[in-house]
Amino acid sequence: MELHQLRYFLAVVDEGTFSAAAQAVRISQSGVSTQIQKLERELGVSLIDRTPRRVTPTAAGAHLVPYARAAVAAIADVATAAQEIRGLIVGSLRVAVVTGLTWPPLFDALAAIRREHPGVDLRLDEGTSVDLVAGVRDGSTDVAVVAWSGDPPDGVTSTVVVDDALVVVVPPGHPWATRDAIRPADLAGAEVIALPLGSGARAALDATLARAGVTGEPRWEVSSPAHVRMLAQRDLGVGVVSSSTAADWPELVVVPVDDERARSRLGIAWQRRPSPAARALLDRLLDGLPGSLARA
């Protein structure tokens, strides 16, 4: 068994096709296929189900994925230790954020890492919080900015950056504009304007409705708070965002949600044994806390 065979196997699992895996590891598609076939023969099990459009791990392959990741990571740890002895920070650094999130300190920190440690292969991805936390947990992502409701995510190290009350925003002429608070049951029957799954405000909204024992889907699901603001201004629905997000919207009336647990939380999650590159990024991010994320 060769280390590169494990890397190719993981690339196929992560990328979903042999062609994409070949691009990721920078060898030919036939080379990836041949090496995985050799690995399957040596192990005596089939690792990959091959279909015309997409490949997936077999049950045996899925069982072996964490062991393959651990083996690859162990070799990387040896290289990292040698680099630390030489005073270098190199390797890969995969960072992920909730789709549509902007937070200047993160991008400042990424720029500093690129400037100060040019040997780091830096990548930035977007996705939903559930997928991003799963990526941190399985080792495919080093650091992620994610949202959650209630307890912090399991299996990772994390810290809260934003912990804001959930509020409703409506134009001055709206019937809710004179109310002291909005009940969760009222939201279930309203044309709600909400941020997408994975955002802090959406996680808080869904959890609030669940606690109240009511169900409801947003009438409008938009990618950014700017869209919530514009739709609510025009009385096309009631916006649901965090209190800090709505703080600079003077043309709208902000009404709290009648649930003290209705809070929008966003934070940073990372692996329990961060690499030197991840630690360098975390040092910069954590030094700036407490603070607030834009577009929470």
C-alpha cells in the first residue's frame, strides 16, 4: 500500500468523479483509476462504486475513509514537525464560510497569511453551516465560520463571535409596527423574509418556531440582509434578522421576538488539533475578539 494511493482514494471520495479527482491531485484520470484498482486488489475489497455520472464509496470504502484520512494526516504531521523545526509554515489551509457571509477581519487575516506565509496553499469555500461543521469534523476543512442555535457544534473546537437577539423588521405603516413583541406563532402565519439555511438568523428562526410547536416556511428566502431590507421596505413581507444587522436600518421598525432564547449565533469552528497554518490564522482571528460579524 502506497500513501499516494490513499490520497487518490480520498480525492475521488471528496470530488465525486475520477476526472475531478485527477485535477485535484494533478495526475491523469487513468493514473488515479489504476492506483485505486491496485489498492483495492491489495486490500481485497471494493472501495468505489463506479457509475457513468458520479462515483461513491462502497460500504467498505466509507468505513475506511477516516482511517485513510488519519494515515495521510499522520504523514503530514511528520512533514509539519520538520517544517516547524526549520521555522516555516507551509502546507494547505482550507477555510470555509457560510454562503454570503462577509466579515472584514477574516479577509484581513487571509491576506496576512498569504503575505507572511507564501508557502501555504490557501483555499476558501462557501456552504451551509451543517456541511461546514461536518467538513471540520472529518478533517477536510481547517477553519470555518458557521452558525448554530443552542449548544455549540459537537466534535470541533469553537468560539462565539456573534450572539444577537432575533428581531422582526417592518415598515412604519405595518400593523406590527406598534407592537412590543412578535410571538413565534405569528411568524408561522406571516410572509416571512428570511436569510438562507446556514445563516445565524435562519438557524435562530427555525429553532424558535420549533420550540413554539409551529411550522412555517419563509415566503422569501434571500441571500443577503440587503435583500431582506429592500423587500421589507416595500412591505412585501416581514424581515427576520439579528438585532445588530437591523441596527442601521432607520427606515424600518425593529420589533423583538417574544422568546428570550431566540438568538442568532455565529462563530468560528476549527479542528481540535489545528495545523500550524490553521493556528496562525486562528491567532489573528481570535486576537480581534470580541467583535461582530457583518451579515449575521
